[in-house]
Amino acid sequence: MLQSKGNLTQWEFLALNSELNIADGHARQALSPGQTKIVDELPLLFAEGERRPVEQIEQEAHEAYFTLLGQHSYPAEHGRVMSCYSSSVAMEILSRALAAEVETVALVHPTFDNIADLLRGNGLRLLPVAEDPLHGEDLPRELLASVGCVFVTTPNNPTGRVLGEDRLRRLAEQCAEHDIILALDTSFRGFDPRAHYDHYAVLDASGCRWAVIEDTGKLWPTLDLKAGLLVGSEHLGLPVEKIYSDILLGVSPLILALIRRFAEDAASGGLAELHEFIAGNRAVVRAALADLPGVDFPDPDSRTSVERVRFSGRTGTEVWEALQEHNVFALPCRQFHWADPAEGDRMLRIALARSREPLTESVRLLAAVLESR
Ligand code: EGV
């Protein structure tokens, strides 16, 4: 029996050199014609990065990204949006800052395991909050009284579940009442228009202390040239600026200029095209697997660039093993369930931000594996 890997990213490493890598959530589809044109002009962006003050390019990149995704009330004034090399770097900074003031965090369950690992790695205690209660009625007062922060991934990874506007408002009000921090990871928001209402307006109106992590890395196939953005409320009361400065000075103006151009391209039609492309890939996956006995899709409403497949009779790790013999690498779901891995035992996550042909071939082989038993 194959040993389970230490974390999800270690499973993703195994896939990196395969042409049939459907494991990680990074964008690996081919560039669109509009994006190809931007890449053809990379030397111009480099020259711009040399010539212009980085603060201007950074402001333009932030404005293009936040307005593309409906986040009009993001704090545009100097220093409020901290650009990081990746959203995980932003997460490490936020975790370290939280640990200075807070003991316990209520964290959505399931979610990508490095969120739990970075919080725990900084000494924070975690309480799991399942998606149904999180999206349902008010959270119990005893829960809120026992934590210093509520952390929600929305849209969630891997389920795609989105915190709606009314639900976010109520959650933020509850956090304000208890004087605890509301933290959001919105890395997958670009894929789902239901996550494009103005979160910053809702958060600010609630009066709670909040922090948001955004990510340009999931949307566009930029070879991991990307940024994570860490945004904090006024009076957040955490040493995020100090810890940011411990870790980095800033993100390359070349990358910031690239983000600005990709966001502009997305605003002029590219985002709608991307949504259609991902929906098409999701349809390919579902069509290839739908008729197999015991197979279903636990996230029928998801619009993010990942799709879970559930099956009976075998574990995700067993299916992973059979699949990798065909050089196909998916992601077993156990470790998304960071407080109870057995809950994720019978599922694989499939990445949809891939070109159509290798994805189709990968799920053809997955269907064959699931059929042969
Ligand atoms: C996903 C990779 C990190 C992460 C992938 C991801 N792992 N950052 N330690 O970026 O869903 O596959 O979020």
C-alpha cells in the first residue's frame, strides 16, 4: 500500500512532470489569443518595470484586479493591500500576525490543508466549522466566545461553496459583536460571479476587524508569475506590516504589470471566456464519469476550477494508485478534511484549469480505472 503523503502539496509535487497532471489547482490551460499577445509583449512590461515607480504599477495592478472581480470598496490608500509572492506567503504572514494576539481560530472544514498547517505551525489552536453550520444559522455564541478569529475560504477549496452576501454580513456582525477577527481566503473567487459582490463594503459596514487574502494565481496560465494580496481592515490590531517586512520588500514590478494586463484582458471579455472554458471542462469530466455505478459529484453547484469525484468501494488513495500507473495524477481528498481525514476517503479532486485534450484523456483513463473492479 502506498503511504499517504504528508500534505496535499506533496501529492501535487508527484504530478508536476506528467502531461496528465490533474492534481494542483494552479492554472495550466493554454493561453488565450489575447493572453498570448500580452506574453509576446513581455519585454515592454520589463522595460516599464525598469522605468516607472513600482508604487504606480502596483496600484494599477490592484485596481485592475479588484475592479475586475467587483471588489470596488477595497482599500486603495497606500499600504493597505500588501502584495506577496503567493497567497500562501500572505497566509503565513497573517498566521504569524494572528499568533501574536490570538490563541484559537475557528476554521472551515474541509479546506486546503496548508491553511490549517500554517495556522497550526504558528502555534494556533484550531476548531473545525463544517460548511453546513457555517452557511446556515448564526454561529453559536459559545463558539465565538472561545476563538479570536473565524477563518473562511470562499469559494471554498475543494467544494466551491460560496459565502453569500447576507451570510457574510451576518457573520461579520457576529464577529463585531464578539470583537473577533473575520478572515477570508478568496483565492478562487475569480471563477464564480456569486463571489463578485463587494465583500469589502459588507465587511466595512459591519464594523468588525477583518483580513482578506486574494490570489491572482488560480485564474491565468502565467507559469506561476502571480501575487497573493493581503488586505486588512483599519484598526486590525495585528502586526501584519511588521511581519510582512520581515519576509519581503515587495513583488517584482514585472509581475505586477503582467497582472494588470491580464486583469484588463479579462475585463474586456477574457473572464467570461474563462468561465465558459471551465464550465466546458466540468461538463467533460461529468460526462465521462456520470454513468459509472457508485460514482457521483458531491459539488453540483461548484463553478471553481476544481471538481470532486466520489466513488464507492475504493479509497481515493487506491484509485490514485491505479491512475498513476497510467501516468495520470489526481489529488486524493483525505487531507482537505484536516480535522477528520476519513471524511475525505472516497474522493479525488480533479483540476479543471487544464487544456481540453489532456483533461479529456485523463478522465477517460479515470473512467477505465473506476470501471475495472
Ligand atoms: C490547490 C500549493 C502550497 C497550492 C495549490 C492549491 N500548495 N501553496 N503549499 O498553491 O488547490 O491545489 O491551492
